[in-house]
Amino acid sequence: MEKYVKLLNSVPHFKSFKPSDLLRIINSGHLKQYRKDRQIYREGDLSAGMFVLFTGKVHLCNYSCDGQMQIFSMIEPVIMFNEITAIDGGPNPATAIAVKDCLTWNIGYEAFENLVKQYPDPAIGLAMLRVMAGRSRDLIALCGDLSFRPVISRCAKLLFDLSENGTKPIQRKEYPLADLSARVATAPESISRSLSWLCKKGIITTDRNLITIINVDDLMEISFQETR
């Protein structure tokens, strides 16, 4: 259990706890493993509780009536997710899918409530509020992008973000076409056309392995374009 105590201690929200307290916290929840492509929980189902991702990668997403997936958050270690259901006990607001093999720590609504009563440290509550505030800001920005930006602009903005402001090539194995399209709420064919257009303009280069940003300034300019 010592390695899990260290992992939980690496989460900013739990840094103030002693190792003995962290061990009690871990024992109040469950360690869970999920294989790649497994669904961790489903949107609308009863509260799955809060998770902390120790290893792997998770997509938080929603599905349209026709089954099209929209990814609105990518979760990487070490951070909590689905924390809102541990607070209100309500249904899961999204679907979580393991993109890689994952190790998580999970605590349900009632167990979390008991934990807060045992450790009434405002640091945890404040940290959870900061996480939720950050996700709310991301969702507001996403709503604005979907409402006002054309696909080519959303695609350019996504490439800019994934390439860390154009400084690093994007691994296509890590970000396949289906994932890119789900991030900007469009069909893979539309993303493919956008990538081809950006290539023809000399803004990016693509091959089977990498997407490389060649002209950062032009990519930024396109990413800020709005629908007229």
C-alpha cells in the first residue's frame, strides 16, 4: 500500500495529510483497474463516485442521439474526476472511457461523506471546487467554440493546444482521427479535410506518424476565426 499512499500524496488536494491518514483514506475507497477501451462509468447512471487516476489516460465524453461521441476532457495522472457525484450523489454527468490501461482509486458518495466528517479539512473541499471551476471554464470555452467557430478554426485551435503552442509534433497514434473529431464535435471526414487544407497552405505537415506545426502564427490566426 505504500506506493499508493505516495501516489495519493502526489495529488495536490491530499498533500497536507500524514501517511497514516492517507492510508485510512485509501482504505475507505477501492483501487480499480480498467483495461484499454473499457467504460469506467456511463452518463446518466447512478453516481459512480469520485475517482483519482493514478496511471493511464481517460476520456470524459458525451454521446448524441445518433451515437456520435464528443470528448470534452482528457484526464491524465494524477488528478481526480467525477468529483461532483461524490458531492451531490447525483447521476454521472458524463461517460468515462479508459484510453489506456488505467489504475484508479474510487470512493462512493456515502463513503466520501463519512470521510469529510472524519477529516473536516477545508483544503479538500477548496481543491475540489478549483477542479470543478477549471472544468466549468473549459466547458464554457468549448460551448463558445462550437457556437461561433467553424470546423477549420476548431481544428486549428485543437492542433495548437495539442502541440503545446506549436512547439511539439502531435503523435497520430496518441491522437487518432476519431479522437480529434470527437474533440471538436464533427465527423472524421471533416477533420481529414481540415488537415489537408492546412497542409496545402503550408501551415502543417502530416504523415502516418506525426502532425507537425510549420507556421504557428497562421495556425493561431485561423484558430481565432469566427463564423460570420
